[in-house]
Amino acid sequence: MTHNRRRSTHGSRTTAPSSLARQWQRARCAGFTLVEATVVSALMTVLAVVLSSAWAGLGRPAVNVIARARLLAQMNLAVDCLARDLGGSLGDAAGRLGGKQQAAFVGWLLPGNGQLWLCFDGGAAPNGLPDWAPPDNVVVYMLQGGSLVRWNQSSDTTFTVARNAAAMDLSLAGGQLRIQLTFQFRDVARTCTFIASPP
């Protein structure tokens, strides 16, 4: 096997032409070209955008579930309190400790300012009529600062029934009281409707 040897212009060393081609190919394959690096960078950017949107999509339902659970808990508190007061007798100590006629629910009033007034018969000899003044007990439901509040005028006690209350719509239809409560937390809103029969 014979090789053609050429003399290099840079010294006295001679190199075969085929080994020069191999060295040139090795030197050329040793790194990335600018085009290859740009294509890889673009693909990594697309992959990062797809993964971040997928990650955000996975987290969003969990946040909505938390918001819905919070609203459901607040709606349950409001419905329980209204059901107790509209159930026939005052839920306070006077209604729990008295006789059947003592602190009986005798009427409601919608004064038109977004409040619901409930009257419970009171005194030593209950008359069965809503007097809206002592000795009757008057309980007022109203919205204050995003909360549904229950105020007992007779004992002057107020407590928050439920939070995240956005609206309370009251109406009378066919002798029944319709209470529509809307609760909102972040961008999730839920509405519940409570219908009560007259006492």
C-alpha cells in the first residue's frame, strides 16, 4: 500500500491526504453551529411555554375547588341560621327555654332596605301577633361589609352568620318569602334560594 505524501508548507512534517480529511471532519463535528444552537433554543422556548401553560391549567381547578368549597360552607351557615329562625321559634335562649307559645315566630317584615325582620312573640302573655316592639323579640338579617349579619334588637346582640355574601334579594310571592343569597369568593359566585312559608 502506497501513500502519496505531500510536504506541508508549515514545516518539514508530511501528512497523508486522507488523514487531513479526517482531521477536518473531526474539527468540524466537535461543536454546534449557530443554526443548530438557534433551533434548539427555539424548541426549548416552545417546550417551556407549553409546560408552563399546562402547569397553570393543573393548578387552576384546585383553586376553583377551594373557592367553591368555601362558598358552600358559607351558604350552609346562612341556610342553617335562617332555617332555625324561620322554623317556628326563636333560636336564642328565650325560645329554647320557654313554652310552646313563648318566643314563637309570628311574622316577617321587608322594610325595603335589603333587610329581613323577623318577629318572635314575647312577654308573660304572648298575643300571637307581631308587635315589632318589646316585649316581642325582633331579629334583623342584613348585609354588612360582605357578610350576612344577624342582629337581635331585643338583646342588642349581633353576630356574623356567613362571610363572602355579595347580595341578598328578598321578595314575597303567593304568601311565601323568597330569600335569594349570592356568595362570591374571587371569581367564583354561587346563589342559593330559600323559600319560607308564613308562620
